[in-house]
Amino acid sequence: MGVGLGLQSVVNNLVSGVMLAFEKPFKIGDYIEVGDEAGRIKQIGIRSSKLSTSEGADIIIPNGDLLSKHVINWTLSNSQKRSELILKLNSGKNLNDIRTVFLNIMEMNENIEKNPKPEVLMNHFSGSDAEYRLLYWTFIDQEDQVRSELIVAVADELQKAEIELRL
């Protein structure tokens, strides 16, 4: 009985591999998420496929999982992703002035797409605390770099304006 269950899994993965070959929901180089795993498709085999993570690890995923689990393909139609940075400030300054500073910072960053335009939204306001959502589009491979650049630029500008930033 144990052999039958083991073979069932192997057959499931083989059939899934054939289905993936015909459907082609992703290709080598696509950036996908499967369950808790994310990475670029490195290899699509008949029984399993390999993902290469941003940390440098290779993950082998049975093809049955690629058909039965929820898969997000970030690069199916393009390589852009909308990202978000939430900033909490202790400020009595004009909220619109701060919003304008944040928009200018994003517009000056070469790695942030100009279309669709970056946005700054008020997320929360209470007394002297303000929380902003910076929304912007960038290429998925540059997401961490752009986030870091924004944090440094925002911290510099807020220091000049003597506004306290709380991340």
C-alpha cells in the first residue's frame, strides 16, 4: 500500500510536468511565488522544477505543487512591481509640504518608474503623528535597492527640515 501511495505522487508530478509543458504558465527566468517560496525559475523538468532564490539557494519544487498551489508569476507580462514604503513621522509641519517632499524624492529617483506616477497617501493621522504610504513602481530586481535609496533620501530631507522619522 505504501508503494502505491509513493507511485501516486510520482505519477502526479509526471502528469503535472507534461501539463506545465503544454500550458506554459511560466518560463525560465520568470520570478514566481509558490506558497512560502519565491525565486526565479531556473529549470522546468518533467518531475520537478527549480527556483533560484535571491539569497542564492536553489529550491526544488514538485510539479504537482506548481499546479495545485497558488502561484504568483510576477514577470508574466512585465518585470515591474508596485512597492510600498510606510513612513511614520512626529510632525507639526504642514502635511501637504511633507507630501510634496516625498513626491519630489520619488520623482528624482531614476529607478522609480514615471508611469504610473508615484503616489503619497496619508495612511493615518493622530495628534502630531502622521503616517504616509509611498507607492511606486520599479523593476522587481531593484525593489530592495530602491527601498534603501528612498529611506536614505527621506531621512536626509527630514533631518534638514528637523522632522523626526520613525521607521
